[in-house]
Amino acid sequence: MSVDYAAQILEGSHRAAARLISWLEDEDERAYECMRKLYPHTGRAYVVGITGSPGAGKSTLTTALTRVIRKSGLKVGIIAVDPSSPFTGGALLGDRVRMSELADDPDIYIRSMATRGFLGGMAKAAADVVRVLDALGKDVIVIETVGVGQDEVDIVGVADTTCVVMVPGLGDAIQSMKAGIMEIADVFVINKADHPGSDMLCAEICARLDMDAQLRERGWVAPVNKTVAVEGVGLDEMWLSIESHRKYLLDSGRFYDNRRERISREALRMIHGELFRVVREQLEQNGRLDAAVEQLMNRKLDPYTLMRDIVTDWLSSSQCKRRRDEDTQS
Ligand SMILES: Nc1nc2c(ncn2[C@@H]2O[C@H](COP(=O)(O)OP(=O)(O)OP(=O)(O)O)[C@@H](O)[C@H]2O)c(=O)[nH]1
Ligand SMILES: [Mg+2]
């Protein structure tokens, strides 16, 4: 009989979780069988996102924060998303070394994921891995991701509380504020507060928060925390900020609304991915796409008509197939 990985994960087996995540990475059909069994047992963990520029101290913060969370007995899962850029190729190793001091604690599970793995895209992968750690019985899941590009914005959609890490003296503060960082931050963290300029950065962020009426209207003004992650300074306060954001979400009903929106977005994304895969496979098999591209090139056909025709044909062929299936059953 085959091993029941889902049951093992529900009992807290880290080994079974690691196996399932590898399957997810490979889009192995066995992964989905397992995920279907786990789904009813998920949705319980609280998800914290930690994002910021490369080298801001996200891994060090994650490690120090985890130590604080563990003091209250809560179990922690950590997902470190490694950008696939060759320039930061060393980060994964750095994370391992930095976080290795946590590895002896059986109530902590750490998983690094490279963005170049996971064929179905980062956002789906992160949501899947969150569910695995959730089913594994972790109470808090911390996701570390570098805050550049679209993927990370999607990751924000996975977290209940998003912490944006900034460092003094980089001069990029104002720029990141322009790039929508103000809107996604539930908690600001000024790390490396042992470096000069942290008071100024703090004042800049607060001024921006004061100025922006839209941000004020949200009902939650992101607190600004100062930390020295390497020394574990300011981490208790950071955890308090996260907890009060959680309380705000629960009291205001936003928690439910956010999760609902997330589930709906995710379901649509999954349907989109699968439909696209099926249609594309069909087009490649019957050679229709190649033929159509030729016609598009010659301007004998336009892509608008092609799109409509393909969808119409696909719908009618799947309806025919369903009728045939029903006929054979009856
Ligand atoms: N002085 C000082 N150094 C820090 C602090 N926090 C982290 N560092 C150092 O900053 C460097 C980067 O820290 P990481 O935790 O790897 O930063 P990261 O944001 O995870 O980096 P990437 O994952 O590569 O983007 C390391 O050398 C840390 O020791 C701090 O509060 N003060
Ligand atoms: Mg890191």
C-alpha cells in the first residue's frame, strides 16, 4: 500500500511535508491528491510576510522574530523565497546559515523556495506551501521575500500581515514609497537601526503616512518599528505590532474579507492556469496554432477572430464530449 503522506503531515511529519513540497515543485499529480486531502485542515495558521530590498536584514529579522514567537509556545513555519536572479544566487546559502540556529527546534520548519522552480508561478507555489505548513500544524507562517517586481506583490496577497523592511542611509526610501510600498505595508520595520539615519527615515515614513488621506482612511495606520535584528533588539515590539494588526483585522471583519478575496482570486488563478494548459495542449496537438500563426503573419486572419473561434470551438467540443460521456454512462 502506498504511504499516506497527507495523514503523516497532519501528524506533523516534516519529512512528509518536504516530500509533498518537492512534488508540488515538479507539478507531480500525487501532490494534488495529497493537497485535496489536506485542504479541509487548512486556513488556521496566521501568515506574516516580510519584504524589503536585498540585504535589508529580512532573514536575520525572520530568525529573531521566530525566537520571539516561540517564547509563547506557538509553532512556526518559515518560507524563504529566493529570487532566481543569478546575482543573488548566494542568498539561499546565506539564509541556511543564518537560520540554521533554529533548525534544532522540532516545532520550527524552514523551507527555501527558488522562484525558478515551481512551474505554475510563484504566487500559486507560495499559497500551496503555506497550506502544507498550515496542515503541518504551524501556528504562524513567516514568508520572506525580496520586494521587487510583480511576484512579491502577489506574495503580499498570501500574507495576513505584511511587514515592509527598510534600512537607513540607503536613500531609496522615498523611491520605494512611490512604488506602492506604503499601500502594502501593515507594519513598517526600520532595521539596522544601529546605523545612522534611522530617526530621519522614521520621520519620513510618518510624514508620508500623515499626509496620505487614503492610507488614513483604511482604519489602520501602519506602526513604524525600529530594530537591530543582529542583536535581537526591537523584536518584541515588532511582534506586538503584528499581533495588534491581527486584532484589528479580526475586530473590523477585514480578516474575513481579505481571506475571502484571496480564496476567490486563487481559485480563479487556478482555473485560468488549468484551462490555458488544456486548450494549449489541444492546439499544439492538432497543429491549429501553427497554421493560424501562418495566417496571422499573412494578415489572412486576425487574432481577435482567432481567439473567439478557438474559445467557441473548445466550448462546443467539450460539450459534445460531456454528452458522449453521459450517453455511455446511461
Ligand atoms: N548592523 C546591522 N547589520 C544587520 C542587521 N540585521 C542584519 N544585518 C546584516 O545585514 C546582512 C544581510 O542580512 P540578511 O538577513 O541576510 O538580509 P536579507 O534581507 O535576508 O538579504 P537577502 O535575502 O539576500 O535579500 C547580514 O550581514 C546581516 O548580519 C542589523 O540590525 N544591524
Ligand atoms: Mg534573506
